Amino acid sequence: MEFAILAIPFMIVLFATIETFVAFTGEQLLMNATDKMARKIRTGEITFQVGKPGYKTNAQFRQAFCDEISVMMTCSATETTLPNKLYIDVRPVADLAKFPEAVPRTTTSISSDVKTSDFKFAPGGPGTTNMMRAFYRWSVFTDLVRPFVSNLRPTGSTMPKGYLMVSTAIFRTESE
């Protein structure tokens, strides 16, 4: 009888703990992929300049990033051209004092989603300081703990929908 009373709270705590562990592992995977792809840009293995060896378009870069995180995280078939879970922002930063510290968010009264309208793939040339930010929408499945761990409320929704994983790398590209 006592087990029957305690089984539901025990299972909730157990599943929430397991889900938290898996989410933290996914976040580490995202950070490693961000560092690896930033290193490829930093060393010139991946370039944004047409005609140079290692040139990649935004879609090719996103596909390479998806391949890095595919162990645990899924990218849809259209993720490279129409992002819905993975958002990548790569750009030069001329003044580190103006580096964007906060996660770009929409600011409506009932939503707090990621604002992706300013994201771009435009790494600077040799010797420039660049910023690479990767955002991934991680789905939270344990409904009873979702409001406490979720930090995304898409526009038009009052119920949290997921956990936003964020990874950032700032680096200076090598000179030619």
C-alpha cells in the first residue's frame, strides 16, 4: 500500500532526473560542436569567401553542424534551409564591448521565444574577431516539471514548450 502511494512521486522524480541528465549531456554535445565548428572557421578550414578553399554556404555549414550533433540531437530534413530547432549566428564582432551578452528574445506579453531575425552566417576574414552562437530547442517531456525547467514560450502559447540550449564561442581568425 505504501509503495502504491509513493510510486507516482518516485517515478516523477526519477524520470525528471534522467531527463535532466540527458539534457545536460545534450548541452555538452552542443558546446563541443560549437567549439569544433568555430575552430574550423578560425583556422580557415571553413570560409565564407566564394572561391576560396573550404568555402561553405550557410546551408552547408548548418548541415556540417547537424552532422556534429546527430548523436543525440535531431535536425529535420529541412533544417539546413528552414531552421526550427537549431539556430546558428556567426558574425564578426568589431568591438567586444558591444558583444551581445543576452539571448535575443521576443518581448511580447505571453511569449518569450528566440528572436532569430538578426541571425546570419557571415564570418569575418583573416585576422577578425568573430562570434559564433548556437541555439537548440530541446524538447522537455516530463510534463509535471516542464514549467520549472522550460525557458521557451513560443508566440501565442502560454505553456512552456522546451528548453533553450545556448553555446557561444568568440575567436580571432588566423591571418593568411
